Amino acid sequence: MYRAALLPPREASRILGISYPTLKQWIYRGKIKTVKTPGGHHRIPESEIDRMIPKKLDRGDIATRRGNFRKISGRNQLHGRVIAVKYSGLLAQVTMAIGEQHITAIITADAAKEMRLKPGERAAALIKSTEVMILRV
């Protein structure tokens, strides 16, 4: 199971949208605080990642700032709540409740971890398709 409290530097750099070497320099210069494992490896607390989100997004609480950090132009978005996340190797099965309907997507485990998806979290399903069919029910 994924533990969201402390993240390895490579994963933290992906979330922040910076290179791994840049993050390592930040660690060595004390720009970002880390916790060392018994083996001497750095782990970055989520609170430090949240602190490093660009200041221009500094309006609102941390949940709002996280939500505004990366936006997408797609219009076919269905907003709902995550009801289940199942990891299996390199993939994650994410099930969302959108109204009374459920939608399931298979995404990479890395993407699910980067987004910190867990049951109860708000998320959006982005539908990208060249065709949409309407069915009379």
C-alpha cells in the first residue's frame, strides 16, 4: 500500500514539476527539508511539497492551491469522488462516483501516487474521444 506522508526525491520532483538534480540541490542547500531514513536516504514530507507550490497560487487553503497547481484545457470533465484505488504493479485501477454512476479508469501507479488519490478525494474524469454516441434509455 502507498504511504503518502513521506515521498522519495524522484517522486517529489515529479509532483513539483522540477528535475531530480534540481531537487537534490535544494536538499543539499537546505531549501527543502527532508527526513533521512536509517539507510541515509532522503524522504520529503508532503507538507514540504505543499510549501514549495509556486507562490502565485498562494490564494486559499492548501487543497485549493493543490487543485490550481496544474490545470487542463479539456472540457469533457466529469467531477466526482474517488471510491476505490487498487494498485497492481505498474498500474492502478481508479473507480469514481459521479452522481449515481461509477466510472473506472486504468492509469499508471505513478500517476495515481503523484495525484495522491485515495477514497473520498475529489477528482475529475477527463473524457478524450473523437466520437460520442448517445443512447436512448
